[in-house]
Amino acid sequence: MFPGALMFISYAASLLTIGLCLVLKVPQIINLYQVKNANAMSIKSLILELTSYTTMTCYNYVNGYSLLTYLEYPIILLQELVLIYLVLLYRRLLNKQNFLWTILYFSVTALFLSQIVPAFLLNIMAPLCTPISASSKVIQLMAIVRSGTSRGISATTWFISAFTNLSRAFTIYLDSADAILLCNFGVSTLLSAAVMSATITFSPGSPALKKYPPPGYGPTYVAYASQLITANNGEGEKKD
């Protein structure tokens, strides 16, 4: 294939990735807002994701990479902050301590972006984003399995995550072939797909879950899932 054609495909893939990232966390935010229950969401996973997105945004910006190759990071970052706020809200964790942590987060981020902090630190931190990002997804995956339910978690968000990670790996391969970034997106693609599968499998009323309930749940969980569905339907009818 001609180099010009590859660059056109890469450009189109970048635009598609950025477009999808505009709404990556939106299904999750809407789902969480509707159920107003964040028990299946792992705060540790969200904080690790926030760390990874922030580091990669700073890394790409400071290294002067083309904006189209990383624009999804700041876009997702804003959505991640909204998501964390909702989780803290529904878990009643909006307190002074978390407010101070928020100020510290924005202060450190500003120091990196303004390059007051030496840029070589980002070169050390960037490779750590792969295990950090992977850990965040593994923690969320374990939270779903342990709770036996994916209520409040959006499978659509994780599908978009898997697709955009795969698409971004392709564009980075053509643009810079940065080994750190390629490894990061490759691992993220696989784990996002795993969380998506778990979300579908452990959704209340899932046929697969009824047939193969998680260890320790059995018929009790199936009954619990049915109660959740009935309760949700009842609330919907009352609103109507």
C-alpha cells in the first residue's frame, strides 16, 4: 500500500478515535446517574485511570507529539473527572480530605505541563502507565466478579475503550512507532475487552449469569438479580 494511502487511513482513524473518545465515558456517566448506585465501581481503578491519563497527556504534550495522536487523552480526562465526582457523590465521600487531594492533583499536573518539573521525569513515568492502566482494569474486573453484579457499569463505554485503544495503536505505529505507547495501547485493548465481557456476563438478568452463576451465589444471586430488575421496572412504572 502507498505511504500516502496509509497516512490517509491513519488520519481518518485518528479522527474516528477522537470522535469516539468525545463520548467514551458518557454512557458510563449516564448509566451511573440513572441508577445512582456506584457500589460496583472501583474507586482505586478510577484513580489509577486518572493517573495514567494525566501522565500520558503530559508526556505527549511535553514531547511535542502531533495533537491528533493524543487529543483523546485530555478529552477522556475531563470525562474521568466527572465520573470520579459522581462516584464520590453517590458513595457520600465528598469531604474536605478529598477536596485537598483534588487541589494537589491539579497543582502537580500544572507543574508538569508548564515544564517546571523536569521533562525527564515524564520519560520515567510514561512506561509505568502500562502497568498502571492494566492494574486499573484488572481491579475493576475483580470488583465486578467479587460483587457478582455489573449494575451501574456501562458495557458500551468498555467497548468504545477497546476499539479506540486498538485504533490508536495503529495510528501511533504509523506516526512514531513509540514502543512505550504501542505496548500501553495493546495491553489496554485486551483488558478493556475483558471488562466489557465481564460487564455483559454479570449484568442482572444475564442469561449467561443465570446459567453459570459466580461461585458462592448460585440460585440466591439469580433471585437477587430478578429482584433488582423487578424493582427497577416498578420504579419506571411509577415515574410513568
